[in-house]
Amino acid sequence: MARRITGIISALIIAGTAFAAIGCSRDTGNKIVIKGSTTVLPITQKVAEAYRKTNKVAISVEGSGSGNGIKAVIDGTCDIGNSSREMKGNEIEEAKKKGVTPKEIVAAYDMIVPIVHPKNPVKDLTMDQLKGIYDGSINDWSTVGGTPGAIVVISRDTSSGTYEIWHEKVLKKKDVRKDALLQASNGAIISSVSTNPKAIGYIGFGYLNDTVRTVTVNKVEGTIENGKSGKYPVSRKLYMYVNEKRITPQTQAFLDYLLGAEGQKLVKEAGFIPL
């Protein structure tokens, strides 16, 4: 299942004519501004492209991280904030202070899969081994059945929703090792791992391509079936947040399309797990 995701961090304008995505679209009524998680980005891009074919609405999609997407909803600078994690208590409180009523929408399910260079002989890692690699207690590939050599640990930065899930489920809330190389996106993780045979990273399932190879976790393969059943140990929900008080008819129609049969079919085509 080869997928190449490009232009992950830069904004994508999907419209009949390009427009400046400054501020929230609610004032003009024919634009939808979406910001946030780079994990949810491929889903949003694919659904937005299909939706535009039959609806006269301009859609701006930007991937800049889950925290930024939630902040944009709170600040009123977008219509939809994508997030690969739930809103935190302090974010909900901040929203209330600004008169925002956040509404949580589950758009799809995802798995976070560990990846290595295709030449790396390691095929499987346990959850305990992954924890040891990322907290620094395991430093050499030979410890986990690989070719002797220092493990180069690649991680998402701490503002990422993907990092927060990994931090909770794999690291058990311990800090990532201090020499880990932090990256701002799934695409950057793939780029780093694909060029370094000693590296290990983790990405959202929908970003997999043939420049890297996954390892199984506790001998469970990261497949859509295993993710949907809950058998795969690092699974999660993917969210979209809106301000319930200011949601526009255009935004609601787009969300209805995404959650409907056609939209969920596109979720699966993007490599994620439909509802």
C-alpha cells in the first residue's frame, strides 16, 4: 500500500479560484477554513477535493499540528480544527473564557505504527521494547535482535497529537529520551527514517509508503482490520472540532458529507479506518 503525501505543512487551497485564508470563513459564508493535525490532513484533503466537485464552496486546508488546530477554533480563525487527540482540560477552559462551545466530532480511526529503514532486519518489537527505545533504556539494535549499532530515535515534537498518544500508550507518560530527533510532521519522520538504516520513528497509518517499513507490535500487524477491531495496541480516534455556536451551514454540510457513506469511503481510500 504505497502512498506519497506531499506538501504536508504548506497550506492547500482547494477552490475554483484561490483565496487568502486569513481569519475564519464564517463572515463570507462560501468558504471553509480547516487547520490542525497533519495526521488528519490526508483525509481532509481527499474529502475536500471530492466535495468541491459538486459544491460551490472554497476550502482551505492547512496542516500545522493538533494543538494549532484546536487553538484556531478557540481563537475563531478557522471553521474546523483537526486533531489527532482529544481537547485538553485547559483548552476547554480557554474556549469557555472566549465564549466558544467546542463540539467534538470523530472523523475516523487511526493507528500509530513504528517504522524503520527497509534494510533494518528487525521485524517485530514488543510494547516494552518500544518504550525502552524511546525512553533511552535500550540504545543498541542488537538488544532487540537487530544489527549491532546505536539506535537513532526519531519522534514527533511534543506539541503533536501523535506524540501525545505515543507518550501515553507507549512511553507510559515517561519523557522521550533527550537525544531523540524531534520532527514536526509525519512526512518529516518518514524522510528521516528512509535515509538512515539505524533510525526508528512512528507515524499515522495513512502516511505509510514504500520508502520505509513497518514493524509489527507484539506480533500484531498494523492493518485496517486489526486497528478497527482494537487488536493493534496503538490505535486512536481522529477528531474534528468546531465552535458549536458559530458553525455555518456550509461547514455542517461538509461534515455531513465526510461522515456519510461517500466520505467514509474516501477515509478508507486515504488509508485510514472508517467509522
